[in-house]
Amino acid sequence: MAASRVRKLGTIFTRTQGLIRSGAMRREKIPVWYNVYEAFPPLDKFDVEANEPDSAQNLRKLLYPEDIIRMKFYERYGTPELINLESNVETLSQKFAKFYIAKKSSEKQKLSADGEAEERLADKEERLADKEERLADTEERVAATEERLAAPEEGGTQEKPEGESDITFENILRVFAHEHNLKMSQADVKRQKKKRRRESIQMRTLKKRKPLPADPVAILGTWDELERL
């Protein structure tokens, strides 16, 4: 006949202790906490008739990230292999958990690196925007100066004051552009070449014509007046 099965209450320690005594659990399979529990038993002994404390109802479940990964793996694929507790071979769920954690860690590192690169790119864009604003202000000031130099004064041509050097606006602009690493656009370069070509043609035309009168008053005027002479 079968032996009587008496329902007994105990702790996980007593259950593990019974498995060890019966030979169902080998010594190499004993968990680490068993030796700690055996060396340092709790001060309060387990009482079956004692009421469950209120704090026990609020205990948080101990779940590791591997547990959630394995749970989802088993929900999707079930148990596709036979599990042998005496074998040290990793199961498919354990291999999948390690693979998933490695992928996530590498993805986090990549995202952090991408975030740092985006921050550096944003800083460079801000510095570039500031530089473009300063360049636009400089171009506006240069354009205003060019307009003032090109506009003739009322009552005749503008006379060069005493002690003023022969440095032209183009030379000043060229020096400024060289100091600030500015480059002329293709349209500005073409406009500059056309201007120089037109000035050279006008100078050659004036040389071919008859000489101007010696009267200094006659040379005052515009280019149209000079061409009529």
C-alpha cells in the first residue's frame, strides 16, 4: 500500500533540507542561500499558527530583467527543448536572454554616442549661425561704406583731403577679407572683372583722343562731360 501522505507546513529551508536528506538534491546543486541560512538562522523561529504580518502583503515581487525576457520567450515559443537539471548546458531561453541584453546594451551605447554627436553638432551649428550673423553685419557695413564712397557730393567732385593716402576701397576690402577669411562670390568676381575691363577701355579711349586743355577748371565734371571734349 502507499504510504500515508501527511500535509506538513514548513519553510523553504525545511523543504530543501528534506530534499537533501532524501537524495533528491545533490550537494553541488545546493543553492548559496541554504548555507547562509544554515550558518545564520533567523532570530524569530517560524510559527505555523502565527498570523501573517501586514507587511508581508506589501512585499514586492523579486523580478530580474532575465525573468521578464524568459517569460516572453516562453509565451511565444513555449518549451521547445527538454530541460535536464543535471546538465550544465545553457537553455535556449537563457541564451536568448543573454543575446537580448547584449543587444540592448550595445544599442544604449550607440544612442548615447549619437546623443553626444548631436550635441556637438548643435554647438557647431550655433557657432556657425553666430559667424554668419557677424558676416552679414560686416557686409552691410561694407555696402554702406561703398555707397557713401560712390555718392558724389553737391557742388562738384569730392576732393581728396590733405594727408589722405591713395588706398582705395577695394584694397581695404581685400585686406579685411583676407584677415577674416572671406571669399568673394562668383557674381562679385565677374562684376569686379567687368569693372576693371571697362575702366581699362575708358583709359585707352582717353589716351587715343586729343589731350585735354591745360585749364584746371575744364577737367571738373563727370565722365560724360569728359567724353564730349
